[in-house]
Amino acid sequence: MKIVRLICICLLNTLLLHAEPLLIGISGGSGSGKTTFAECLAEELQHNAIILSEDAYYHDLSHLPLETRKAANFDHPDAIDFSLFEQHLMQLKQGQSIEVPIYNFKTYSRTSETITVHPAPVVIVEGILLLAVPSIRHQLDLKVFIDVDDDIRVLRRLDRDIQERGRQFSDVQEQYLRTVRPMHLTFVEPSKQHADLIVPVGGHNKKAFQILLDTLKKDLTTATAFTASDHSLE
């Protein structure tokens, strides 16, 4: 843990003293707890952080019959509009606001509305394929992989898809065996090698969370002091 903390401090001390927002990528398999980890981090950092989710960038399938949409492979990189995703990451780094798509998981299509997201000192990006796609991975200043046992991930995904997305158990089970597990083994698990930090036990790893949070808070304070000092010399 001491080594992990030193890596964080060295990296973040360098990055947060620059004008550009810091992009932290949080990846991991479906149901690993990466969204929980990201939300807790953003909550603690308050106005200093925003969250951008890969899930918002699924391609719109409204032009296809419903049964065809259901059969789509949503765990393959081709399912995500990574071109728009990359463009939005670049805009946030440049201090520009973006219009994030709203995706309807019950109809497998984008709505006509968007959400305006403004830049912040820390941009927390979360998604299963962040580290598997070079164009996105290279945008990230710090790459975190949330690692958790497959059995736990499956149960969490079942609960989420049934409770939050209105899916049927049989549909979720079929999708997991047909695409989720194969794509995890093909894309997600191998992408772990690109992570700067690997968090075991999942998104509820309090020690790992606290280390990252403490480091971020410290460096945000340092960056603020640095900026104030810099302006006073003008």
C-alpha cells in the first residue's frame, strides 16, 4: 500500500499542478463496483469532480427492430461510440462543456435529450472498456482497474439489470453466457495490464479508496495554493 501511495503522489503532484483537468479512468468487469467507486470518489471531492460514464455512449439502435437490438453485443468495443467519447474527453480537458447522450436501456436507443456536463479539476471516467481501447486509454492520466471475483460480478449484474433496467432473468442469463463473459475474457480482463492501480475486492475496498481520496484531496489543495500564488505574481 505504501508503494501504491507513493505512485499516486508522484503522478498526481505532477498532473494537478497543470491547468488541464485530471482524467481518472476507473475500469473493471461488469458488476465489479467501479460505478460505486467512482460515485463515492466524486461525492467526497464534491464540486472538484464530475463523472462521465462509458454507458452513455452506446450507439443508437432505434433504426433496428427490437429483437435485433436485444441480440446486439453490448460488451464489444464496436457497441460504443468511442469517437464521440474521445471528443468529449478532449473537450473537457480543454475546459469546454459537453452534451452527454442519454441512453435508454429498455429500448436500446438514445433519447432526444442530452445532459450538459461542465469541466471540473477532476474528471472521473468509468466503464468496462476504457483500458481496452487505445484512443481512450491514452487520454487518461490515471488508470484504475477494479478487480473482483466473477461470481460476485454475475450476481451484481443480475440484480442491476433486473431491478434497474427492467430486464427478465432469462434474458440477462442468456446475454451473460453469449456475450458478457466471452467479451470480458477477450477485452476487459486483458486490459488490466494497462492499469496504474489494481484495486482488489471490488469497489468497496475502503483502504484503496481512502488512499486515492486522501492523495487527490491533498493535491487539489496544493494545486489551488499553487494557482493562487501564480496569480499573485501577475
